[in-house]
Amino acid sequence: MSRNNITVGLFGFGCVGQGLFSVLENSIGFKPEIKKICVKHKEKERNLADKYFTFNKYEILDDPEINVIVELTDDFEAAFEIVKEALERGKAVVTANKKMVSEYFEEILLLQEKYKIPFLYEAACCASIPVIRNFEEYYDNDTLYSFHGIMNGTTNFILTEMRNTGKPFKTALESAQKNGYAESNPTHDIEGYDSKYKLCILLTHAFGLTVKPDKVLNFGIQKINDFDIRFANEKKGKIKLIARAHRLKSGGIAVFVMPQLIFENNELFTVDGVDNGIVTENFFADKNIFIGKGAGAIPTAAAVLSDLSALSYDYKYEYKKKMQLSNSFINNDFFVNVYVRFNERNEAGIHQFEEVYEEYYSTDQNYITGKIRFNKLIRSEWINKESVNVILINDKIY
């Protein structure tokens, strides 16, 4: 099969942009040309010759020799404008910007339909794990019941450190930052936004459902403390931040990001450090498990290169599940089993539970475990209190 020549205009030369150059240098096969790189800061020192760089985006967007734009900036609004202008000019686009894709998904779908130009973003979801293309192609004719997983390497590293070394949250976060796994402002990672953006993207490819991120609950790990870790250890479990989409028997899809207690029989139990893992449940194939590096310049750049290679064969997403499952919707009316840790005895709203499994009270911390309706949980006054933490205690959604 013949391949198209790919000439790239690159926006952004941070960790992933530099990683792309490293990946290209070490690739034994496909090696597209990067003609020009657009960056913002003129004064910044870079390890490439000046001839590669421009500070004017139109030097790339209006270059007829450049047929693919790779967008690797950190400004999601500016990134969308780049994508929009590129597609309008007939240039294919590859990006790793999950916030941009999830926030502007409907607009991007319309642009792709209008201009018939491919837009690929495998690198936006779990870096080295090829999950989007599997959802698009492998599960084309299979019914997905659910998918869930660890979709953020930063939080997984922090939780692994807290469990394995006994470090408190703040110290574990500092270790993540020191090792380059967390930003100086880690809010998007630790509060679950990053996982939510990826979840929203995958929803479209798995269930044909496109929603704005603000319609999906993200409850992060920033309130996890030593008491929560001890509780997990006593139960012989681990706490992981899990993003989940689950088809409900009553109709609709349960969609959320929350910490969860998992045990040795869970497929994600051994997924530690910065690794990501995704589990799918399907009608024909039963369960499939994807595990790989979910963060870092090289794994993400490798996914970008994979998309560039796919473009050389004229690949584009067909969004097959949007055609097959046009009536998908988010449904928050289901039950979950949770652990709720709190300070004051009447702080956690025990009366809102359908059933209480366990109660513990002390002069230090208190907790209850039990069954609660999810829409009651997310609308409760206490879930957002700084002194209250919530963790799922199993996979059950019913």
C-alpha cells in the first residue's frame, strides 16, 4: 500500500514536542519531515537551529508544503483556534491536547464533517495505550458494556508512593513534581479533571455520546490522607483514581471519575507508578485489558507519531458509535457502595444511605461504608467539605 508524504508544521516545543524529535530520530520506519515549529517565547533557548522556529502561526498555516499540523501547546483555547484554521485550510491535524478536544468536541466534529479533513488525537488519551483506535476499529461490531481505568499517571504515582512509602499526600505530590510527573500547579491532575477530559473523549468512541466535561463528576485524590491509606491497607486493597463509563440496565450510561478501593482480584491492582490501565467489558470479547505508560514525553510523542503514520494511509475517525448509538445519555440514577471519612459525627449525612455496612467512630477520624444513590451523593452538601472524603469500595454499579 502506498503512503502519502507527510510534511509537518509543529505548534509547541515543550516536553512532548521535543520528545517527538527524539522519537523520530529513533524510529526505524516512518519518518515525516518537520518543516517548521511555531513557539511563543523568543528569548527561550532551544536545542535546535533557529531556522526551524517561527513566532508567526501563519508562516505554518499558510505554507502550501505543510499538509499536517501537530498541535502540542498548553493553551486549550489558542489550540482550538489553530485546529480550526488548519482544518479550514485543508490541513490534517494531530494533537495531544485532551482539554481542547473535550471542551470543543462538538465544534471539532462539525469542522471535520464540513471540510472532510482528518483530526487525530490518540495521544490525548493515556499516551502510549492505543485505546481510541481500538474503540473505533476493534469494537466496531462489538457491544461495549463498560470501560473503566486509571487514566492519569500523576495521581497513580502519588497513590503508589503513599501506599508503599507511607508518605503523606503533600510529600508524595512533591516527589511526583521532583520526578517530572506533576506540574507546578497540579490541580487538573489531582482533582480528576485530566482523567475526566480523557473520559469524555472516549465516551464518543465507545458509546457515541459527546458531552461537555462540566456534565461529568470528577472527585479527585486531593483529600486522601493517612487514615484513608490505613483503611485501604487493613482491607488489603489499594486506592486508585478510576474514570468509569458503565451502561445501565435501566437505560443511559453512568459516567464519573472517583477514587476507588480495588483488591488483588481486580485487573488494575498491579498497575502502579505512572502506568495507566483500561479494562473493557464487551458482548463478544468479554474483557480486554490495556496497560502502558500513561504519561511522559516519549510515550505521548510515540502516540503522535502513530497518528502521523495513520494519516499517511489516509486514516480518519469515522465515529461509528455515534451512528449506531444515537440515543445514549448520562444517567445518574444508580447505586454505588462508598467509604465516607469525616471529622464531626453528624457531618456525613448517614440518613441519605440506603444501607450502612460499617460504622467507625474515634477521637481522630470517623467513617461509614454503605450503599447510596449516586444522584444523592453528588448533590449532597457534605461531599465538597474539606473534612469529608469519599472512596468507592468496589466496582458495583446497580
